Amino acid sequence: MDTNTFQGFPSIVYTSCDFATFDENNYFANFHYYEVFDETKEYSKKTFKHDYGYGNRNYQFCLYEFRNILDNAIKKYVVVNEILTGEERWKLKDYCGCKYCLSDDNKKMFMDQGNYSCLLDTDIELDSFDQKVIDDTRERMKLGLLSVVKKEVKKEVNLENDHWSILSLMGICIVVSAYFLIKTI
Ligand SMILES: [Zn+2]
């Protein structure tokens, strides 16, 4: 095997599993494309544009190496990881469909946003977002479903507006009572 080709992948995921129950279709269900690693094939090490049925997107190949827990046999697969552009992330973030954004506040207290591939987390690199989160978020953007975080910001603005209307209402009351007070005197 050409170890240079193997090592040259931008990212490699090592994991172990039981080959007897391992289901590749299920495991890679959220990826836009995967195939059994072919050592005779040249896999691009750079970001490339391709339409795998999800529109023309930026991708990078990633190697997955599975080790059988029973006999250490190895299976390798190549998958595509979508690489977002800064502009795409900026557009998507307000509709983020990650588990963190979709959870209610009580649960959020025990959750770390960064662990859920949240598009609002600026510490996550553009090549490290979970494909399912990206796809779910695109779907939410199409439907115009803003993320909870964004809704909360809107709610605060509304509360501020409510605050001012209450204040102006109180002002009117004071003026009216003062008018009647003066009149009765
Ligand atoms: Zn999120």
C-alpha cells in the first residue's frame, strides 16, 4: 500500500467497532458521499467543488479507518466532508439547527455549544462542521426557521419596546391625573 497517499489525507478518523454488526450505510448516512478506500486511486488532498446531489459544494476527502474489536482487522472508507465558506457560515448561523440551539434553556445549562457543531460557535473551524447540522440548517433557512438564540435576541428587542410603551402609558396617566388634580383645586 502507498502509505504516502494514505497519510496525505487532510484528516483521518480512527475508530473501532464490531464488524459483525457494523453497517456502513447507517454509519455514513449523514455524509454526502462515501466509498470503500481504493488504494489504487488518487484522492485529491485539496478542497474541491462537486455536486453529490446536494448542490455544488466545497468538499475535502477524509479517511475513516475502522478496527474490528475481535481480531484487529481493518476496513477503510473515504468520505467527503463539506467545507463551508465564511460567507455561507455567516448566512446559515441565524438558522442553526444543532442540538444545542434546538434544546430548551434548562437543558442548555448542561450542554457545551462547541460539542454540537453549532454554527454560532466561532471557535469551530469552517472545515469541522457536522454535515447533518449543515444540512438541517440549510433546510431551516429555506423554511425561514430562525434559531432559538436569534429568536431570544428578537424577544429582548420586543421587551425593550414594551418597556417604552409602558413608560409612555404611565406618563400619560400622570399628565391626566395632574390635570384633574389642578381642575379640582
Ligand atoms: Zn447551534
